[in-house]
Amino acid sequence: MVLSDSVESLKGIGPKTAQILRKFGIKTVRDFLYNLPRDYENFEAPVSISEIRPGKVSIKGKIDSLTTRRARRRNLTVTEGVIRDNTGAVKVVWFNQRYRVKQFAPEKEYYFTGSYELKNGRYSLISPSAAEVAEIDPKSGLSPIYVAHGSLKSHDFKRLMSKSRDIFVSVPDLLPSVEHGMRAKALFYAHFPNSLKSVAGARNYLAYEELFELILAARLNRRENEKLQAVPVPFNKDKVKDFVGKLPFRLTNAQRLAAWEIFQNMEHPTPMNRLLQGDVGSGKTMVAALAAYEVAMDGGQVALLAPTAILAAQHYEGLNSLLESFGVKSTLLTGATKHKAELKKQIRNGEIDLVIGTHALLTDDTEFSKLGLVIIDEQHRFGVEQRQKLMLKSPAGVAPHLLSMTATPIPRSLQLTIFGDLDVSVLNELPAGRQEIQTKIITEVETAEKLYPEMRRLMALPPDQKKHGDRAHGQQIYWICKAIEDVNGSSKAVNVVSGGSEGGSGPNSGSEITSVKKRCKRLREVFQDKRVEFLHGKMKPAEKDAIMDQFASGEIDILVSTTVVEVGVDVPNANLMVIENAESYGLAQLHQLRGRVGRGASKAYCYLLTSGDMAPSRRLRELEKSNDGFHLAEVDLKLRGPGEIYGALQHGALDLRIASLSDTKLIAKAQKDVEQFLLDPENMVKYKELMNGIKKYQQITTLN
């Protein structure tokens, strides 16, 4: 048996089980072996039933009298039974776990670990985990806990893994310069631990293996990119100095440094592959304008790809006003653009220097005569194929320079690994005049007392004297909800981002999330003299654009919206952001949403509404005390792990199962070993499985 064999070739896995596994990405023997436990239960010292006390307990016994009933509360089933040992008996209860009825054999002994507490006037063991005594190593007392996949629960994976014990000896080594059989040994002890020490050693090696693959992929990407040819763009000091000198504001030092790094890159005959990352409002567009100006002055064309029509139009308005007087001809190309045929003819003939657009830039009939620079805003919104399609519109035999931009600050450890083949510029200063946003956590029950008066006070203030908001009577407000409308008594959730290790939406999901339309109706009742409208991602593009135009022009006082406003919307007169059910969003998304305000001259505020009586999570407390997106990115990495962070940065799946990108020592070791590996070209042939395995990582940032 080889690791690339179908998962169905394993003992105990028939067509039905294989179908479930494939649905969750477990398609091969390798996938199955790398489906590692998420945790381990320690059954080393169970207490007798006669000795149990309230709190978390572990007991050993047989179970009988199992029944399942539907509770009065809708959509809740209760499974009950009795656990016995030679000292007594205790009632056990599980909620919404009907499979427990078929899990246990009356004649077998099991370990049970859970909370022993008072429930409905009687002490019971509540929703305990369970493991058959015969399956637990008596020396370690450890039992792996697997993430459930559909109908396959943790105990199902333990059973299937036990049937596959004999295949571990045939697992080949993956990496060079490690002890022979280390990979097989690590995988075996991850699934069948004989001590906590063996688990730690196994996971440390497997984490190193992951980091090695990731870093190797990035290094090979850089090698391949350096083989490509590009048209050099010479730095024109006099013209750039004149351009900067005529700007109505002063560039930050971070903007100057980023622009200089870009100018230096573009002077080379190999294509630039640079990521410009900056916090919300740090001035990325201004840096992009400098790059576009440099290319246009040298006779090349620039394409700027934006994820939405609203953002593309916003970029066009800002860049055209900056560049037009310097002889740069710009145009906007979106799905709604009229006279496309004539416009595309001008682009094809090289009559237009800067083309700003959405996916309309990617169509086959959009052709450039001398595309020299591609700028991709919010680059994580576009897949590899979409990026490459635009890159291939350059003249034959050369690749355009590439500048990717993101407003999601990337932790340093991610830069060193995932984006190791990219040059990175960081904008860590805010331009003069940008307001720091004051953030407050309040409970929903305090809304009427604390929030509504603050909203009235703000809407009574004079509007910022800005281009946007010219029809506003006062300052404006965003109110963010997670659902669109009530469907049969419950809300249809959209744009839900996992809260990660501190929990997702929890009790706030489903019918308990106030819908956009319901919240809009309520706010219209409270603020009858104000204009309140709603916006969500399911509306037609023309409807969304119309609402955003009205909000930008000041015709709407309060905009109730889903997270469709998360990226790119710039309304300087909006100075208050309310985020409902804030605990059910990830930290990065909360920071992005907050960044929609504070873009004018007035002080800005963000209120994080929480429900229930639980203390605010750490991510909300961190957001309340910090406006630094780079600090919050590091916190987010620790709270959620690299897989979820990466999911917010890039289409695709990073799929790091074990490695922690905060483990700088392990990253340093993997980097050193990768450099050694690359010294011998024969390694590319010798380690075939390794080279095949890194292909998924090589699709992340490669140019070709």
C-alpha cells in the first residue's frame, strides 16, 4: 500500500464511509494518516462513582438504560443512561448526540470524562467524552480526540485507525537529514500515544515537516519567478520629485520607503513581485499612484484590478484626480461600463495608460499593447488563475511587474513562510489627519441607555467638510449585522467568520441573530427623523451601488449592512461603527470593519455589541485597547492559528495542521535546512513525494 492509494483501500472503510471522508478532503491514505487528533483525553486516574464531586470528573464503568427523547425545546434531543461501577451508579445525559445510543456495548467498560453538575434538581454527568477501556494504553491513559466529520464521530476515527495500525511501518520518510523512520514513528505516536512526551515529540516533528514543505515551496517559487523577463522601468527622479512636490499633502516616511522599494524593483529586467501591506487608511493607493505614474511616464500601461465595482470606481476617482494633470490617461472598466467595445479598442491601441476595473479586465477581449505593471487590490479576493490571466496580457516573452496590496496586516512569521517568495513593503504609519478610533464594548441590553444617545449626539454634529457627505445633515453611522432577513422565524446568516479558538457564533447563531431588515425597521422606529436604509450582499449590484452612492453623498444617516462594506468603502463623514454580535466575528474582520470609520477630520467611534452575560473574549478586549493592525494580526495568529488567518488572506487552503507560525526557532531550523536541501539539485528528483506535496503551496504567489 502507498500513501497515494484511495482511502477506500484501508480496512473498515467501505464506499459509504469513503464518500463521507472525501467530502471533508480525506481522499487518500496520506490524508487519513494526517487527520491528526485535535486533543487527547487523559484517563490515567479515574475516580470511583462513590467519590465523585461536582466539577470535571473522570470515571470508569459500564453503561445501560440508554434512551433518547425529544425535549420541549425545539430541535433538542436528550440521550440519557446510567453508568455503574462496583461502588454505585450515576445518571449521564447528552444533548443532541443521538448516536450515543448505539455507541456502547453493555458488557464493555468505558472511561467517561465530563462535568458532574446539578441539572433539573438532580446531579448528573453532562455530555461526557467516552472511550472504551480496552482501547486505552494502560501506561499512558491517553485517548485521542478527533474532529467529527459529518456522521463520523471521534470514536469512529479511533476504531478505523485501530484497524490500520499495521500500515504505519510502511510509511516512507519524507524529508532528508532526519532519523530513518521518523515520519512513521511520529504519525504512529500522534494516533497511539504512550505518553505525553511521545505526543509532544511526534507533533514537533510533523510541524517541522509542514514548515519545511511550505518554505521550500516559497523558495522554489522565487527561483522560477527570477527566470522570467520583464521590461525594466528606469527611475525618473526629476518627474517623480515634481509629482510628489505638487501633492496637496505630505507623504509619510513609510510611503516614501515603499515607493522607493518599488522603483528599485521595477528597474530590473526580472518582474517585481511585491506585496504592499498596510493598515486601513495607511495610504496604499497613493503608493500605487506613484508606481503607476512611473510606468506611464516610461510609455507602459498599468492595470489595477479591484474586487468590487464600488471599490474600482473609488480608485478611479482618486487616481484620475491625482494623475490626469500629469498627462496620465485613466479609464474605468467594469461590468456596467458603457461603450466597452470602443474603450477596449483604445486600451488595445495603447491610448490609455491606466485601466482600473473589476473582473471585466480578465475577459479575453480586453487586450493591452504594452502592459508593464499589474496592481491587484485586496489580492486575497482573487484566485491564482484570475491573477495569472491578467499577468498573461503583457507583451509576448515578458511578464509585467506585479504589485499586490492588502489591508490585512500579515504577521512577520507568515511573511517568512507563506510569502517567502515575495518582497514585502509595510505601511505602518497613518497619514496626517487620520483619527484614532475609540472602541467600546457594551452589551445589547445597554443599547437604549448608552448607544442610542451617542448616535443622536453624533448625527447632530455638523458634517465633515469633505467631498463625500455633501448632502449630509450631520455625521453618519454604520450598523453591521450578520444576517439578511428572517426566514420562517429565524435569520439567514451570511458572511459568517469563525471566531476561532475562542468560539464562533455559539448561542448567537440562527434565530438569535437580529436580521438586517429587522434591525433597520427597529432603528427607523427609534430615529424617526433620520434616514435609515439597509444593504447586503444578496442585493443586485445596481441596488448595492445605488445605496452606497446615497450613503456616500449623505442622503442616508444610518446604513444597516452585512459585512459587504468591510473592504474599500470610503465615506469620510461616517464616524460611528456599530458591530452587532461582535463576539461571532474574527479579530481581523472586526478590525477591517472598524476601519470604515475615522476617515474624516472628526473623532470616530466603534461600538462592539455583545449578547449574553459572558465576559468579553480576548479578541474583543484586544480590539478595544489597540488600533494597531499589525499587533492585532499577531494576536489573531495566536488565537486562531495559521489556517484561519490564511483563509482571510488568500483563496485556497493553507492547511497547516500542526505547525505554529509563532514557533520562530522551528521556522529558523526549517529555513536553514531548506537552504541546505536546495544546494543539491539531485534532491528534486530523489524526494519525489516531497516535490509533489509542495505543489499546493507553490500555487499561492507564483507569477507564472
